[in-house]
Amino acid sequence: MLDKEIDNLSKAEKEALLSKLRKRVDLFDRILVYLLNKRTKTTVQIGRVKISLNQPTYNPERERDVMQKIYSHNKGPLTEESLERIYERILDESRATQKSESPKLFSNDKDKK
């Protein structure tokens, strides 16, 4: 909705619109949390594979590739700098989770053998 259209709404219509938009953001937040957890579970699996290959958790080349892919999908309004800050945190947390969870899962598999 354009700002001029918003200006033409009554107070009640603006409040209804605000409520509707907040509900939409709440839904997006639920979806983001779900997707972030799915992404993290996958990175834990990646960590398990890295451990089995004796590879380090941190791979700066791979992270640069991830960022380039993210930039290529960006249609705005977020800037590349904004996405970079967001993804730095996501990647940091993915590495931390890989380090803490992958060895546990890997050792559990050894226990099952």
C-alpha cells in the first residue's frame, strides 16, 4: 500500500491495517524460525561429514560462495550490507552448532555400532 493511500484511511482502517501487517510479520517470524532450524539441522549434518573427512568446520571460501548466492537472490529492500550482517550471525551460529552438536551426534553413531 502506498503512503498516500495510507494517509487517506480513517484511524480505524489504519489500526486494522496495522493489525493485519503485524500478523503477517508474526507469520514470517514463525516461518523464519522454522527455516533457520531446518538450515541448522542441515549444517549439523554437514559438520558430521566434515568430521568424518577430517576437515575444519570453518571454510571461508564456502562462506564467500554462500554470500554471493545470497546477494544474487536479493531483490531489496535489504541492502547487501544488511544481508551480510544478518548472514554473518547465521553463519557464526551454524559454525557454533556444528562444533557443539556434530561431535555428539557422531559419537552417538559410534555407540550404536
